[in-house]
Amino acid sequence: MTHGGRAVLLLAVFALGAGCSSSGSTDSPTVGAPSGTYVGQGQNIQRISFTVDGQSITGLHGTYAVSCASTGGSSYQTQTFVDPDRIAIGSTGAFSDNYRFAITGGAQATLTVDGTVTGGAATGHLQFAEPYCGTPRDGWAAAVSGHALPPVPSFTPADTTGCAPQPCSTLGGVVLHVDAVHVVSKTDDPNTKGIDVEFSVANGSTKPVSVSDGNMRLVPQSGPPLYSSYAAWVDASGQQVGCLHGNVPLLPPNGSETAQHACFQPPADQIGQPFTLSWQLTGSGSASFVIGAAQ
């Protein structure tokens, strides 16, 4: 598969050697984890399958919709994933693994999985990431034959602070704080996630200024800078986010604004990664700084 002229080999992982196995304890019998083949699915995971054998999980594999970025934008493709590690199951049924492997061009990719298996059913989360392709962290559910498939768990990222130390930046006497970084959902498509940068600004200069989403660009770890999104977004509680869409009134000298929102729609695989926020003021130049983003 190619993306923007670049060949991407996502998960041709058959004999790449051992990755990083679970740290779960095997000192006591696993609670309620019948042996057998567990099969299920998730929000973006079309299929997940693995075998429980005593106190280990083997043969974890499946298919999911992966987002890949290129010069023409981002697109979703169905790809396979394979984790060849033997993953230990702890005494409570919990397990986790972080499998790293090389892809085309010497880059590194990571497949992260965690979950709990008990009573013939299992639930957890899975995420794949590499420099140009990846998935958001996705919930999944699986069960052995004869057992009902449990509900797929959701994943609600925690909010993070914007920068450290505060304030994030000062241009021409205008002071910018990024107070929080929220993961938001598109109003008409809850599966589409975005980033809400909540900021405050104080005008310490001698003239009126305008600071809005039009002054800002969100820069992912890979890919071009992002302009603000004019889509409608809601927060984790379903409340509409007051995303700015330009046309912000001038802020007079010694004036301040709080709880302003600049909203962006990064590629799905960038959700949960740090971003760089760039902002500029006419006559005062520009500045960039790293802000956190929730997993």
C-alpha cells in the first residue's frame, strides 16, 4: 500500500522476534479464564482473535480500520494486525503487551493491547501507531464459543494541561495561556474526534489586538499544520463547545479574555499525541510551543 508516494507496510509481522511481553504475575492460578479461542470486535476493530492457554494469551491477531496520512489528506483502510508475543495473564485476569517492530524504511511501529479475561469473555483496548498510519485507542470485546459477547468498552481520554510552565507564550506584551486540551467529538459523527485548545489571553500591550483561532495553527508530530475546524464539536458530557470561527472583537489594552476555544481535527492516529501550537500577531511575530494531548 502506498500513501503520498510512500510505501507503507503496516503489519507484515510473522517472525520478527519477541517483543515486550506482559508483566502480569503468573504466581497463582488465573481467576475465571477458560482456555480456548476468543473472538470478537471493537469500534474500529472488525475482528480480534486470540487463544487463552492456561496463564497465557497467544496468537493475538485481527483486522481494523487504520488511518494513514499523506499529502492528499488522510484515508481509512482495512489492515491486519498481529502480535506474536506470548502475553502473561495475571491472577486477576488482567494482561497487557506493547509490541514494537520495524516497518519499511527502518521506522518503528507499536501495537499496544490491554484487557481482562474472565468467565469466558474478555474486554480491553488496542492501538496501533507508526509515523504515518495508526488508529485511535479502540475498545474491543471477545468471548469463547458459547459465551455472549460483552459490551465493547469506551475510552474517554483525560484532559491535560496546555503547557508547562505557564504562561505558554508572550508576543509584543500579549500573554497567552493554554489552560486545557480536551478531546471532543463531532456533533454529527461521534466517532470523529477533535482537539479543543482552551486558552486565555491578556493584552499587556499599548494597542488593541485580536487573538482568535485565526491566529493559531495546530502542528501534529507528522503532517502539515492544521487550521481551525469550522465543524460543530461537543465535549465528553455532550455539551456544545464554543469553538471560535474568527471575527473576534479587538481586545483593548489591559483587557483579557478567558475560556476561549480553538478547535482542530487532526488525523485519527494523532489523537493522544503531543502537539505544537503556533500563534502569531501582526507586527509582533510568531511563536511555537508544545502542548499536551490526552491519550
